[in-house]
Amino acid sequence: MPIPSYGAAPLSATFLGVRVMQVISMIVILGLTSNFVNEMVMANFAPSREIVGTLSIASIATLYTIVSIAFYWSLANMGLFVMAGVDGLIMLAWVVISVVIGKPVSYLNCYHPGQSANGHILVDLLQNVNQDGAMLSLSSWSGLNKSNCFETKTIWGFSIILA
């Protein structure tokens, strides 16, 4: 079955290509955030709100994006207006996620774990140690080691890309 052209064949192929790249990016975000939540839970900490929000938005957006590919293929001209509106709302959600995650993460220096760019040592971990279900801020959890830091910055980067 050929790609529907809607009178603009190059744009149709580009649209489908971009949708596939969006799905790949969101699957990467889903994997990273799921791993991050798992690490937090296994360490007896409550997952940070920013990561849970990112996981929720990424799940909903991935489902919508996969469904929208089939919707696009169905030659429903009126449906393109609906898709444009929903795409705008999802873009707004990714902008919010990018800002919320970027606010604490932008100050982290991944090459010096335990310190932020402004020189403050992350003390939240020490304050919450041995407290089951304690809540750590995203910047504190991300600053524990290099892998957490780079993982969080990758989630942030993919959120910016999707916005």
C-alpha cells in the first residue's frame, strides 16, 4: 500500500519519517525513565515527580504517535486537523517536561558527581538516608553518580528534541 500523498508526496513521506523518529525517541525516553524509576524504588526512595511525569507523558505520547500513523494512512482529511491539535498539545507537554527537568539538571556537572555547577554539594541524600520511601529531588538523585547524571541529561535532551 503506497504512502498517501494528500497532494504533497514529499511532505507525506517526511511526515511518516518524522513520526518514526518520534516513536524511536519516545521509546528511548520510556526505557531510560523506567530504568530510573526502578533504581529509585530498589533503593527504597519514592520516584521523583519529574521522572514519573515524564514517564506518563512519554507513554501517552508514544501510544498517540503510533495510532496517528495509522490515522494518517486512512486518508481521513478532517482527521488531519484533529491530529494537528493533538500534536500541538503534546508539543506543549514536552516543552513543560523539558523545562521542569532542565531546571534542576542543568546545574549538574556529570564529571564531578555529588556536586552541582554552582559548587553546592548534594546533601539531600544524607538527610534522607535509611528512610524508606523518602523523596529525593531529581537533582540530588541525578548527581549521585555519572551514569545517573548522564541518564537524566539524556532524558532532558530527548525531551527537548521532541518539543
